[in-house]
Amino acid sequence: ITACLDLYFKGLSLRKIADHLKQFYGVEVSHVAIYYWITKYVKLLSEFLDRLVPQLSGVFVADEMAVKVGGKWKWLWNLMDRDTRFWLVAMITEQREVGDARKVLEKAKAVAKAKPKMVVADGLHAYREAVKKVFGSSRRGGSLHRRHIRWEGNTAPTNIVERLNSTVRE
């Protein structure tokens, strides 16, 4: 079952997964049974993750990238905790305006069950206003927004999310 889940999330079709099980494990399983396993275990994992309260560093790293969905270009936003690499949010929006950034940050706040000390993002201006609106002004005890356009040394501050974006593109 775990092999089926792994292959499914790597992009194989249900029929190809059934063929793989037959070839490599000598097990004949219907593609319909594989579908039921995926449905069952994704639901169980989702329920577990909904109850999980992650231990986070307090520094969130955000980035967005263009993706094609149904033949139309949209924006995929990803937000992770810098030190633990806990993936807080993945969200697709039509645009990348302040309102879109706010939705992403509000979801991150709900998942983290706390506000971060700092949000690190690229040069997109929408983050600045969204961080203030969702987490409060840093001058009044809210989260600090750190905007990075250039690389520091060998790695960019948003490198962990950029790496995730590369995996998504792949």
C-alpha cells in the first residue's frame, strides 16, 4: 500500500501502479483497489495532519511561482518554516496581489497556530502589506518582514522554498 501511495504521488496512473505491483512484487491488484487505498489513507493522513501542532522556528519563508492549471497560468504559493522545513501552505491563486498573499499568510497562521517572528520573501511587494495586515506591524510587536532580492553568500534566504519549487517544476 505504501508503494502504491508513493508511486501515485510520483505521478503514475492507477493502471501503471497495478502493473508495477505485478511485475516487481508478483501481486495482482485491481486499479480500483489502489484507488480505494489512496482515498482511505489520504483521508487518514489528512485527519492526522489537521490535529498536528508543528514545533516551528518562528521564521517563515515564502515564494510563489507560475504554474499552468487547465491550460491557464496561475500562481502557486508555498510557505515553509525555515529551520524545520515544515511545509505550512501550498495554495493556487489567479493573481499575486496583496489579497492573495494575505490568504496564504492567514492559512499559515492557522496551521502554525502562532504568528512568526519573521517572514522572509522575495521582492514581491504584496508580501509587505500582507504581513502587516495578517501578523501586525513589527513596530507594534508584529512579525518582521524581510525582503530579499539578492543572494547572500552561497545561498539565498528563500532557498528552501526555491528548492521545493524546483521539485514541483520537475
